[in-house]
Amino acid sequence: MRIGVMGTGAVGGYFGGMLAKAGHELRFIAREHQAQAIASGGLSIRSATWQSTLHVPHIQVSSDPSLLADCEGILFCVKSTDTEAASIQIRDHLSQDCWVMSLQNGVDNPIRAQKLLNRLVIPAVVYVATAMPEPGLIEHFGRGDLVIGPPSEAQQAIASGHERISEALLQNIRKVFIASGIPLEVSANVQQALWSKLLVNCAYNAISALAQTDYGRLTAHEPIRQTMLALIHEVLAVSHAAGVGLQSEASIAMCEKIAQAMPLQRSSTAQDIARKKRTEIDHLNGFVVREGQRLSVATPVNQCLYALVKLIESEFDKA
């Protein structure tokens, strides 16, 4: 396949790199300094048990989205805060039958992108621990699997005239990714999986960012465990009001397993704060707060963590 990656950060670089490593033709769109680093030194993935460096011409990289013109599919991997701007950048360069998959945090990115791309966007849930310590280098700490599925009812409701996402297409994507060493599940319950991932992000990201510490230390501290539990119950309540209905015991167990599987991981929000970059908090805890207000569900713990991260971000604007 000819696959484009819009947003060559830690997630886009990893999954795009795995596909390129398996022999697919990859077109990476990155910021200028990142594109130059990859063009000159290749894209390196350093995992716990292996390392690979992909060089041009095996991959193509540019800051110009016109590079995506003849791609069969796009991995949309930009930060949630950049969804609208990135959609506008690429929409005039995509062929009519090119599929787009959202590999982003949060639950509302597919519909936000769809409104500007004028095509249905495949929702994906990403389970991977990665970082980009320097341009062109991806560090992989664990997992690396995806769950994808059909667009949500809300997406379908505004998709008049759009090409539909067929089960055959989803299964073909699954075969391509699995053959490339990327475990991928096609699920009719992808919306529930997206909310489950949102719950985990809300539980860990902001607290990890504010304390600048890893998941293992968070869950080892009893007052923080109680704070996380209160936050989880708020997200569960909002999910039920929104018609998703996550299960309480399963959600709590899932959150506990994250710290067990990745005890040394710091959240992406923590990494952004450390670099004095704007975070995705508006689309994590902030999204829960807004949905809670819309659905008349109280979310005081999410509101507090959201406000504290936004307060730190406000200092970046003054720098």
C-alpha cells in the first residue's frame, strides 16, 4: 500500500515506520525540522529488543502535504489541538477513494476531521508507549496495537453523500497491519474502546503531568490512587449519560493494568509540559468536563485537574 502519515510524531513515526519496515510505501508529513532530520538521517525506531533505521528512498518525507496526493490511505496522527488545521492542510490533496484513520487521543477527533475532509474517518484506538527524544528517533517502550471499527452513529448522521467505510476495507487494513507486525482488531464496539482509552488518559495524563512522574509512582501513592478512583467514577457517569455505558469493575481493572504494564511511562501530557508545549488536555479531562456540563453530570475532579494543567499552559503563552 501507499500510505501517508499526517503528523510524524512518536505515534505516527512508530506505526508508519512499522509499515515501511514491512515493505509498504510510506509518505511522511512532518514539521520542517523533523522532515529535514529524517531526510538526512532516516527514521529510526529503537525498541526494547530491536532497532531499525529506515532511509530514503524506502520512505518519503516532506513538510508539504501535496506528497499525499496518490496515497491509498492516511494515518492521521496530529495532536487533537491540531485536528482542524491539519484537516484543512491535506483535504485538497487526497484522492476521492483515499481512506483516513484517526490515531489520536480523545473520542471526538474523527467527527471533527470528517467535517473538514468531506469523507468518513475511521476511528482507531491506539495502545502504544512511545516517545520522540530527538527528530527522527522513535523510542518504543511497549505494546503497539490498534482497535478500529466503523464510524460512529454521529459520524454517519452527517455523512450524506460520503463514501461509506465497508467491512471489506476494514478487514483489508487489518490484514496489511497484522502482516506488518502491528496487532489490529476490527471491532463493532470501537466507540466503547475509545471511551475506555479516554478514561485511562483522564486518570493518568494530567496527574503524571502535574507531578512530572511515572505511572508506577502514581499508583503506589494511596492519596493519588483515591483521586484517580474518584476521577474514574466521574468518567463512568458521563459515559453512561452519553449512552456508552462503560463497566465500572472492568474500567478500574484496566487502569490498574496500565501501571503494571508500563510503570516507568510518563504521560504524553507530562512530556508536553516538560517541553513547555501545549497539551491535549482540552480533549481529555476538558472533554469530560464539557460533556458533563452538557449532560448535567458533575465532574469536579476532572475540572480541577483540567484547570491546573491549563494554568501551567498559560505561563507558556507569556514566554
